[in-house]
Amino acid sequence: MVEKIIEVTDLKKAFKANEVLKGVNFYVRRGQVFSLLGSNGAGKTTIVRILATLTTLGSGSVSVCGADLVKQPNKVREVISLTGQYAAVDEMLTARENLRLVANLRHLKNYTQKMEDLLEMFELTQHADKLVKTYSGGMKRKTDIAMSLLGEPEIIFLDEPTTGLDPQSRLRLWDMIENLKNQGKTIFLTTQYLEEAERLADYVAVLDGGVIVAGGTPSELKTALKDVSVAEYENALPTLEDVFLSIVNKGGSAQNNADKVSSTSQSTDQNTDSQRADSQNTDSKGGENE
Ligand SMILES: Nc1ncnc2c1ncn2[C@@H]1O[C@H](COP(=O)(O)OP(=O)(O)OP(=O)(O)O)[C@@H](O)[C@H]1O
Ligand SMILES: [Mg+2]
């Protein structure tokens, strides 16, 4: 049976008159890298902040590791970590002091070795006793991510983790995300870099207009779009970027494409016993595409 470590049902959220989430449905399987794609302002950070108990939901239900987000927020907080879109590092402390602060806030014991390992992994050891305000943007970001990993979370939320990183640091962070996945962690990743989703994600959900308009493995999304737009892509598989743009930019045909992508995902679900069969399809809950 699929273990749905995160399950989101009919999630709605408005900021005053701005209805950002209009009935979002998806689930994340334990051990998966789940990537949420969407344009600027689509609501990705809003979803992450709701799942991390930082923003209240409007309506709908969310469970995280079996805990109800609204009724048991503390249970949710025990199993997650969040690296937000903007670095939450105290610039007047050193990296090591920031890590110690998190350890104390989380009441962690015997964390010294883990802290040193994280500093090493992010190549921060040499700089660990310098004030963060003297760091480059990438180093701040790496300190932030190291802080979020200190408590051995089950689920790691990374909101655009590689924004602002140079290509080399980005590649290293991708390796690190793969390592975390190999350790059995579940990763919830938002990104605008399609290449990133393509490289890392087991499942990609596209958020547009307040709902999930398409979902599937990166290759399923590409194959499905190839089926619907043969003329455009001839025999070459489109990149995930083509798929994304086609779904979010083409007005009327966008929904059409999204429907086809989702229905292809569903038939894949029914016909394979592979990992994908355990994966979700967004219209199985009957909602977003209607
Ligand atoms: N605290 C808030 N108060 C009012 N409006 C908000 C708040 N947070 C987000 N919004 C609005 O919700 C919408 C979605 O914002 P959100 O930050 O979730 O988008 P995003 O997909 O993460 O975008 P980006 O790719 O730019 O990070 C935007 O219209 C934004 O202005
Ligand atoms: Mg955001």
C-alpha cells in the first residue's frame, strides 16, 4: 500500500480578495522527491508555509505523517524541516552559532558530530566561525539548509533551494538532495528550474490558477505532451520546460493539455506495478481538472 506521508485535500486559501489556492489536491509518497512547479505568484510558497504550519489554511484538510495539520500542528512540526525561499539565518552570528541555536531551540542532544558533518558537507567548515554577514549569498543559503537538516527531519521542505546558487553549488545541492532521498527522507521541493525538477523529482505537480493542473513523473509529462502536440514537437520528446509552458501559458489549450497529461498519468497508474503505480495522479480525487 502506498504510504501517503503528506495528503492534501481540497485546500483553499485566500489573502483578502486574492484567492490563491482554489481547491488543491495531491499526495506525496514517503521517500519521494515531490516537486511543485508554478510561475511566480502561483502559490507554491503559500502551500509550503501551510504544510509547515506557518500559515493557516482557509479550508480543506491536510495530513502530514498521519497527523492532522490543524488539530496536531506540534506533531507536524516534529517531523518536518523547512528551508524557506529567503534565508532565515542570523547574520550577526557565525554558521556554527546558527547551527547551535537551532539545536538548542529543537532541544537536540549530542548534535556536535552531526553539526560538524553538515558544515563539512556544505564546505562551510573553514568559514564556520566567521559572521554570516560576511558570507556570499550561496554560503548563506547553504548555512540555512544545514540548519534545517540538523534535527533529522522525516520530511524536508525546500522552497526554491537553489535560487541564487552558482552552477557548481547547485550541482552539489542536487547531489545532496539525492543523498537525502537515498537515506529514505521525503523531499518537497518547489522550483522554477525545470531542469531541477527533471533531474530530481519522482513526481511533478504543476500549480496554476490555484489548482494542480497536471501531475506525473517528468517522463510521463513529457510523453503525454508529445501525444497531444505531435505537430509541434515532431518526434522529439519535449523538455519539461516545453510541457510547463504549454500547460500554463496557452489559455484554452492549457486545460486541454493538462487533462490529457492527467488522464495519461491515471492510465499509467492503473497499468503498472512500478513505483509510478504507487504514485499519485491529481485527478483521482476528482477535482482540479473539472
Ligand atoms: N502574507 C501574504 N499576504 C497577502 N498576500 C500574500 C501573502 N503571501 C502570499 N500572498 C499572495 O499570494 C500569491 C501567491 O504567492 P506565493 O508566494 O505563494 O507564490 P509563489 O508561487 O511562491 O511565487 P514565487 O515563485 O514568486 O516564489 C501572490 O499573489 C502573493 O501576493
Ligand atoms: Mg515562492
